[in-house]
Amino acid sequence: MEFYAELAAELLRALIPIRAYSFEEKARADFLMEWLAGEGVNANRIGHNIWAKEVFDSKAPTLMLCAHIDTVQAVESYTFDPLNPPYDEERILGLGSNDDGGSVVSMIATFLYFKEMGSCPVNLMLLLSCEEERSGANGTQALGEFIKANADYAIVGEPTQMRATIAESGLLVIDGCATGKSAHAARASEGENALYKAIDDIEKLRNFKFDRISPTLGEVKMVVTQINAGHAHNVIPDSCTFVVDIRPNECYDNAEILEMLQKEVGSRLSARSLKNRSCATPASSPLYKTAQMVGMDMITSPTASDWMCMPIEAIKIGPGDSNRSHKADEYILRSEISDGIYKYINFIENIQL
């Protein structure tokens, strides 16, 4: 186990300096293809998504281990270079180390462990996806039929402290656009200020309440995260755009939410995608039963992941802490990676088929 933990830690340290912002994963995907080949893995590629499969028994189901290789862009408050962090014996520092590097390398190590052992209760598939952080069209969104044809169940690797996430909120991103009439700022009455219209609509969204509360995921969460208007100080803006981030529960369909909100505001609302649904692991699933059997804590998650694009039963489990994600001075403990590998292996060895 120590061998695989060290292998995973060193791989993560090698990955961090390779920039892999969403839509810019090519260099990291190239590196991983070469690295996996060096470990004897026959890896394949679909765009910047990497996959490999080990068949141990043609009659057994296939469990997919999925983690994403892309990162968000670093926030400005880092106290060190996020792509060239200082060395720390206990912590692996740097952008994407926690989200989702820890899961990536732990799942690779787990895959290699069973490949070397030559036996496993299930066939294993490894999927290292791209564009997850921005729900890109070329990541798991594009792989639905491929996943359905090649896997029966999935563990989605995200920083959950190796707790079993049995439900997660969906993701609905809405672009709003308020329109008005431009005029000189000194003659504001001759214009129609789109910025003011947008502010009024944003206030309505801020106070909007979703009545249906999920017993597992709670209330639908909605927040306006961006606004943009105007091009000069002396011109009344005739257009103002804003972005709304919504985390639906399973009580609402995304299209229903969009329709409800459009009735509340005058701005034109459009969804970037209606496909990013909320997810839950059925209590009857082998994944749910295995998590119970091995004594994992069961939790729910307000954050979305590749799970929402998968047409198969899944559960979200991974090393690291979600509270460190998308923040300055990101890190994951080396011990968390070691624990992740051990618990992935234990889960698979005890899978309740």
C-alpha cells in the first residue's frame, strides 16, 4: 500500500505544474497518456478524456472510477505560485491538488493495484475526464452513450473526505439580459437604464423562495454571481447581463425552474444547459449497500460533479476536503491520498453485487 501511496503522491506533484484550466487540458492529458503507458496501461483518448479498462471476468459487471483532470483558474490571494508550489512533506500544495488531483491519482493507483493483482470482483474502467469545472460539452456530457455501453456502475472521485455522497444537487446556470435605451448620462430621462432594470430583477431573484424542500438535499440554492453593463461613464447602458447559479434539488426539473423564474422578471433568461440534473444513489444499489457494509459515513452534497452526466448508478467518494476547493493555497494531505487508495480498494473488494 505504501508503494501505491508514494506513486500517487509523486504523480500528483508532477501534474500540478502542468496547467489544465477547463478547455485547456491538452498538455496534462498528453502527460497522463505517456505516464500510463509507462505503467503498462493501454489507455485510450476521446478528446482530452482518457479511459482504460481491465476485464477480469467477462461475466462480471464493470465499475468505472471517474475523476476530472481540469482545474479552475487560481484566485489572486495565493501566497505562492499555484502551479509551482513549495515542497511540503505532509501536504501536496498547488492548484487542483485537492480538487480533483487527489481523486485522480488515488483512482489511478487503485486501478494499477488491481491490474497488478490480476483479480477483482468487478471489471474496472478508469475515466479521467475534462471540462468538469465548467460543465463543458466535451467532457462527460459528450460521453453518455460511451459510458452506458462500457460501465454498469461508477464511483465519482471528488473531495468528500472519503465519505459516501449518496445525493448531490444539480446545476443550472442562467444568463440574464435586461434591455433598455441608451442616452447621454446628463440627459438620463431620455434613456432607459438597463442596469437599473437588471438590479430590480436581481432583487426579485434574491428574494425568491422555492417551496419544495428535499428531505436529503434541502432547499434549492440560488445566487447571482456576475453582472456586466456599460462601456463609458457618460452613456446610459442599453444592455445589462448577469449570471445566476442555481443548485436544484430533485423536487424540480431544470426546465421548470427556468420557466418559474422567467415569470418573475422582465429580463430575458436563458439556460446554458438543462441537462445537469440532481442525482441520488438508490438504496437498492450495490454501491449504496457497499458503502453501508464497509462503514462509510453517508452524506449529501450541494456541489455538482460529473455524476450529473452519467446514465448509470453512481456514488461520489474521494480524498480531500471540499472546503479547500476553489480557494487560495489549495492542498491535500499525503495521508489523505493513502487513505483514499486503501478505502477505494476495500470498497471494491467488498462490493455487494
